[in-house]
Amino acid sequence: MEYKLLTPGPLSTTMSVKREMLVDHCTWDDDYKNITQEIRSELLRIANLDEKNYTAVLMQGSGSFGVESVITSVVPKDGKVLILVNGAYGKRMVSIAEFSKIKFETIEVSDSEIFNKEDVRKVLEKDLDITHVAMVHSETTTGILNNIEEIGEVVKSHNKTFIVDAMSSFAGVEIEIEKIGIDFLISSANKCIEGVPGFSFIICKKESIENSKDNARSLCLNLYDQYQTMDKDGKWRFTSPTHTVLAFRQALRELEDEGGVENRAKRYRENNNLLNIEMERLGFKLYLDKNVQGPIISTFLYPENLGIDFKDMYEFIKNRGYIIYPGKLTEKESFRIGNIGEIYKRDILGLIGVFEEYLENINYRKNFKDLEAVIFDWAGTTVDFGCIAPVASFRDAFLEYGIEVTEEEIRKPMGMLKIDHIREMLKMDRINELWEEKYNRSWSEEDVEEIYKISEKKILENVANHSELKPHLLETVKLLRSNGIKIGSTTGYTDEMMEIVTRVAGEEGYKPDFFVTPNSVENHGRPYPFMIYENMKALEVTSAKNVVKVGDTISDIKEGKNAGIIAIGIIDGSSLMGLNKEKFDGLSEEEKEIRREEVRRKYEEAGADIVIKDLSELGEVLNLK
């Protein structure tokens, strides 16, 4: 599935940028080295800098590699760096200095504040050992855009070297590097120039980098040596990310075609303004004050009293083609949405539509005020803990043909019409190979019919012994009925099998208002939605929005989603977990939780709206009293 990446990078790129990576290049080839030199010159051009006084150095690795390269290469052994911190990436600079045993001082403010230039001035006047000042421009922890212009004025007035991490702002925000007095500006290929990950780049004053000779604390990240080598003929010191470099050259061309940094910055601002307005309309409050909010990424707080789970929301949005970012705040629940990359107004509006759908969905799930019916599966959901009867029957049926199948293979299509189930098993690579090896031919529909007849006979023999009610079923049914909710059911069993199942279950006290088998819908069983529709008709339900499906297989979830209703997966005793009651009870609590998380993940990947441990939780998630 193609996704729109609404993140601070890596980000969505054009097909033409991706296409450039289909070409292989040798790092020693003159054509390739010329591309490197072309990129270096173009970076200076879009930064409005001349090649006499400034240079651009490309460095293998992500943006953090570039930041570490600068800090560990340009601060002298007896130097000291003042680091301004209001987010995770300022803290990363501190970590780099600590790890490299570079002397440093910090000014730290909250992640929603920009820096006071007078605080910087006081520190520089007091601590004369400070030689460098480093800060982040666009701090994507929150989306704040820091005041590098004001800070740069103070730094230059004290004749200090100014380092700016402009990772997610260069080419997306207009930066007057020379006027501000930035000595070293670091950014990355996969940010606002809209290339792909693989290298960072440093735009710097030639005088400043020349003064950094012999300061480096790393061989591979030695910025001065990289500059000296690259300046000769475009050769990188060590193997370069050739495909990324080719993509980046194309991205630079497309930046120019868009109208340069000015027009790209305009698009990003418009994206961000539209995003922020629409999200606040939906009740997602911006974390930052608008006067410090940058145009690259926004942090949003959840609407109160909705109980939104980020993982649940993320999967819902991802399944509809968009990727958002978790929050980095420690004190408040939040998430982030970026708007850089190949993102346009239509993409922002598309995302807003998905959020509207999600809120409608979660509001319904929260209230369930108009709920009319719950449709249960049978084996593994309401009866037969672990869904044992079909497993044993399929295994025995295949053994009669001399094919030994695994329980995992049996359970994979579980929930489907039984003859479809057998067909899906025969399509599996391992079983298909065993079949051809034994019979020197491919399986046929006649074989499907014969295996089905054997399995049907064996299920009829086994099902009476595996129709005992699952825990919490009767009290859950009682709760549903006391709230005026009708109870329907669907199954993968046939009419003949269900005569036995319903009789045994009825003797134990479970009688749903309606049940339907695939026989009643011309054998169009799960994952088709037709059995659910038959339930809705028989139970006289007024709307699909007022129905919930509860099941224990992926087919159950797909059946519910295909019918347009809320799909709930049950964990304990499910076919998806695949353990009978004795084996399940024999697990330690830690082992049970590990198994439960595995099943939960599978349900969520299949699109389940809600996952419950067992039927005792159903009343709570449906808000029943």
C-alpha cells in the first residue's frame, strides 16, 4: 500500500525522485564525482551564498551523523560549546558533547518556549571559555521554530562560532545564513529538499572549517578531512550512498521547478495553516502558541474525555493511507503531524476526512447508545474453547489422504465455509508440494469434495463433544438482553452440524435469537458479509451502525468489516490463540500475556475495531449497565 508520510522525514517523495535510484553508479567515476560537485554548488546557490566564502560538505549517514560530525570536528580540544535546549534534538547535542568529552554549558527552557537572547548574552559574558554556540532551528519534538536570528546577533557580537541544526527547516523556511552569521548549518537529504535518507550536508564558512583542522575526535565523521577530500574532485572519503545522491540531485531540480525555496516555503506554510485550522475544528488542540509554531510539523493534544489510544488511531489512519507520528512530550498525551514532502492541500484534506471518520467511529464505539444487536460466532467464541472440533476433523481428513498437516496450517483459514477452508489449505505451498510428491499430480476440485466429505463426517462425530459453553457467556447474554439488545450468530458450520451444536448449547442455556449458516446464503460464507445481512434482516435491525460482530478468527473480523459494522476480536479460547482449556490453564500468567499480545496484534492487523480478553469484557466496552 502506498502511504502519504505526514512526518518530519523521511517523507513522501515524487516518483521521479525514486526513479533516479534505479541507476547504479561507481563512486570513483568522474560522472558521479561531478554530480557531487553539482550538488554542493546547488546547495550554496539556494542558500544565497557565494563559493568564495562558503562551502557545502556532504557526510554519509542521517542528520544526527551530520550534527555529531560538526560538534566533534569544530570545537577545539580546549574549547567549550553552549547548547540551547528546548526539545529532544537539543538534548541529542548534549549527549554528543557528553559522549565525546567536549566541555559544554546549557541553557534549557520548556519545549513550548523559545530562547531569551538576554539569557544567552549573560552566559557568554560570564563564561569566557565558551567558543561555540549550538542550537536547533526547527525542533520537531513539538514543531517550535526557534529564534536563530536573535540568538545569532548575540553570538556574533561576542565573536563566537554559531552552529545551527536546520535539519527540518533548510529549504522549507527561508534562512539568511550570512546575515544571521551562521558558521555551520546542518541539514539532511530526506527533509525539505525532498530526497531520500542516506546523507546529511553541512553548509559552512570556509574560514570556520579551515580553522577546525586537527580538532576532530572521529575518523569517519572528520568534517575537515571530508571537506578537503571532496573539494579536490568530488570524491567522498568512504563509500557514499550513490543511489541517494542521484535521487537528491533530482530533488534539487524539482525544488527549482517549484519556484525555489520561496515557493516551497509558501506551500509548507499553507499546508500547516490548513492542517492546524482543521484539526482544531475537530477538537485537537495545538500544543504550541501560534506565535512560536513552525510550518514543518505540529503537535496536537487529544480532545478531552474521548479516551483515544494512539496505537488504535494510528492503525485506523494507516489503513486509510496516511502515516502520522507519535508525540515526544513527556507530560501530556500528544501526537504529531508533519506537512513537508510531496504533500499538498488535497492530502491535508484527505487526512482530515480520515480523522472525521475516526472520531465518528470512536464516538460511536464510546457510546453505543443505539446498539440493537450483537452477532456472535460459535466455535471459539461462544462454545468450544480453543475451537478444537474443526482442527481435529481437518487433521484426520487430510491424514486419510496421507498428508500430515500442522495445526497452524489448519487454523490459518479458520472461520471460512468448511469446503473453502479445505481449498485454502490445499493452496498452501507446503501442502501443495506434499500432494504433488505423493500423487504426482495437482489436486483437483474432486479432491476438495472428497476431503470435505471426510471432514464433515468427522466434525459431526466430534462436534457434540466440543460444544460446551465458553466462560462468561451466559452472564454476558443476560446483560445484553437486559439492555434490550438482540443476539444473532454466524458460523462456518453447515446446517447439519449446527443442529448438534445448537442442541448441546441450548441444553446448557444458550439460545441466540437467530443463527444462519453458509448453506442459507448459497454457500457464500465468511469473509462475505451475507450471513450478517441475514441476521440484520431477521432481527429487524434499522442500521448497520447499530450492530456489533464478535468472533475469534481473522475471517470473523473481515466478515464484520465487509458488512460495515464494528468488529470485535476475542482472545482467550480463540482459534487464533489455538489452545484448549487445559493447555491454556497450564500457562503461567506471564506466558498468557505473551500469547494474548500476539493474538491482539493479529486482530489489529486484520482491522479489528476492538479486542477483548474474554466475554466478561464485552459489556464494559459496549458501555452496558
